[in-house]
Amino acid sequence: TYNEECFVPYSIEMPFLGRNVFNRFIPFSLLEYSTRSKPVAPFTEHAIYKLMKKDLTGDHPQSFNYLLDYIAHKLQRPSIRIETALCFIRTVQGVGKGQLAKWMTMLFDERNCKTVANLDHLFGRFNAHLQSSLWCFLEEIKSKGSAWEHCGRLKDLITSTSQLWEK
């Protein structure tokens, strides 16, 4: 029997929450992954590495290292909130932003990632589906349309220390 519930992301070293507290956090998909069945190629040979290095960061070493460090921080310390967002601006359509989102969803588990194509689902009255998300992917948010009017709300969502979630 549990007295309360919470959502506390953790890594292997889970913090002590109490004996009667139910944690709703879903661990990452690849924690149980075993490489014994077949050898795995080094990460530098994978297509996602080349996508991040060449297409998304323009082969800029500091940008690429920042992207890798950002993802590593979310994997190693998911309970520590990062008050920044990754934005890929002025990239051509079909460059692979959606593929990066699919790869991150596989890495972090689909229950910890949400893809939002409609801003009403992000800023609308019913937003509880984002409550337990470590990653939120916004698809095709353009600066020229009505999305730019929501920049203040988006900044608040990224940097604020508390949120109101409504079912």
C-alpha cells in the first residue's frame, strides 16, 4: 500500500523516496539492453552520429560537443532540470530532425518523450500528458506564423520552476 505518489526521474542510483511512496518514473529502455548477442559498432560509425555532427550542428565542434553533453546530462542526471532548449533553426526540411526525435525516444523510452505538432496541445487547457516527459519535441514550429506569438509561453515552459498541469 502506498501513501502517496510522485514522479522523480532517477538513474541507477535511485534516491530514497520513502517506504510508502510510489514513483511513476519509467526507467530508460536501454538499461536492460545486452550486447552479448551481437557486436555493436562504435557510435562514431552510426548514422545518427553523422546526422548530429554534419547536418544538425554543421560540423561545428563546440556545437556538436554541446549537443552530446546535453543528451548525456539528461541520461546521467535526469532529475536535474536543464533550463534551456535545443532549437534547430534554419535547417532544410528533411534534414533529419524527426529522426533525431525518434532516436531520442528509443533511447529515453517512449513514455518519457512526447512529440507535439499542435501548439494547442502544448499550451492548451489539457496538458497533463506533458507532466511526466523528460523530452518534448515540437515539430515544424516556424518563426513566421502564429507560433512566434507563443515565444513567451514557451520560455516560461522551459525556465519556470513550477507548472500547472490539467487533466
